[in-house]
Amino acid sequence: MRANMAHELDVRGLPPPEPFEHIMHVLPTLPAGAYLHVHIDREPCPLYKVLRDSGYAWQTTALTDGSFSIRISHSA
């Protein structure tokens, strides 16, 4: 994965805790300047504390179909 590139991860349809596990598996491979774009069925509120404590920033967007789009990157 190159910097300034997006990595897509679609975890819709997976039962908990699989979405969290997939996200946490991909994040350590994220180079500086790149971001992870996650598609998920529900807002992963427990994930936010882990992201904050691990030095990541995120932006969550609720979509009209009830799912969420989350853009995760290293904190500046």
C-alpha cells in the first residue's frame, strides 16, 4: 500500500466481533499518509476508543441505507 492511497475494507454482513478484528488486522499495515476506508453495517462505537488510544483519526459518515462509511488514518 502506498502513502496517500486508500485501502478499502468492506465488513458489512459480518457478525461481531469480526468487523473489529478485520479492521484491527489491517490498521498496522497502513503507511503514513494512507487511509483505510471501511464500509460497515453499524456504527462501531467501541472501535473509536481503540482508534484514539492507538493514534488514529477517523471520520464517520452515516449513509442513507443505514450503513456507515469510516475513513481511518494516522493522527497528524
